[in-house]
Amino acid sequence: MKHQIKECKKHGFVKHSLVNGRKYYRCLKCSGEATKYRRIRLRKELIDYAGGKCCKCGYAKYSEVLEFHHKDPSQKLFDICGMNMTKYSKDILKKEVDKCNLLCANCHRETHVESKDEFKYEPKKYRKTIKCTVCENKTKNKLYCSPECFAKSKILNKPTKADLQNLLKDYTYIELTKKLKVSRTTIFKWASEYGLTNNNKSDRIQT
């Protein structure tokens, strides 16, 4: 078994798992805490390796505020944060840090804004105007212009008992929704009103 409930000296009876091919079970909570601690420790080491302060304004009060900014985005292999801190070896992380500038959060945002091209406004492309299938009033890319027309369409599209019985012999409910332009629930209701179906909503009516 990959998972078992065992007693942990720190967390009590919790789930243990065989992780990374180990031959012994390890507490998942202890494993998560160890990974979190390692990511924090690695991040601090990489920040010290990169200079320990913002290269733009000199901020160095809280390490959590400092971020890595890639000088050339085309050379970027991955973000130096989160899961990537424990996914790669320390040597690979340092090689990626060499491609970056250490910036505080404010300077990092300013750098990204300055590097962007000037904002170009493009007017909204309006949807095509079509006619309502019931009243023929203009509507924006919709079959019906109002809920009232939608309700009327159900009445207009409702077939007779004989027509519905013939349709159900040749088409499935899904095919009829496209043909009659109504929902599957509506077809079920019509069939129920005509006594063509039972409580079991099968794909075809048994006639």
C-alpha cells in the first residue's frame, strides 16, 4: 500500500506515504513542512548570492519582498519561485539567477511597465446584428430578443403527438434539440404530456 495511517511523534495519527521510492513510510505533514522550509532556505541563499538587496533602489529590509527579474526573457528557463525551488538542483538555480537582476516588488513592476510597448487602444468589435426568430426584431447575435420570445418559441415549435412520435423513432433527444431548437428537458416534457415516455429518461422513447 502506498498510503497508511500511522502515528507521527509530532502530528499524531495521520496519513503516511511511500514517497520518492523510499522503503519506509513518512508522515505527509512532516514531508510538506520540510519541503516548505527547504524552499525558504534556498530562496534566502539565492538572494544572498544575487547581492541581498534591490539593485535599483537598494531595498533590503524583507527578503520576501525581493524578486528575480530576467534581463533577457528569451533566455528564461523557469521562474525562480515556489515549486521550482525544490524541483531543480542548487547549481541549476544559481545559473538561472545569473541571468537575473534582484529587484524589490515595486521596482520589478516598474521595470515590466517600462519594458512594455505603448498601450494601443482597439475599439470593441461589436457582434453582428441578426433578427429574432419569433418577432424578427434586431438582436445581437442571439436567436431571441427577449425571454418572452424564447417562451413563445417553445409553443411555436411544439409538434403534435403524431409528429413527435415519428421524430422520436428517427432521432435521439440530442439530435432533436438541434432540430427543434429547444432543450432536452423541453422534449421530455412534451413526450410526458403526450404519454410517450415513462419516468426513466432513456435516450430514445419506447413506442
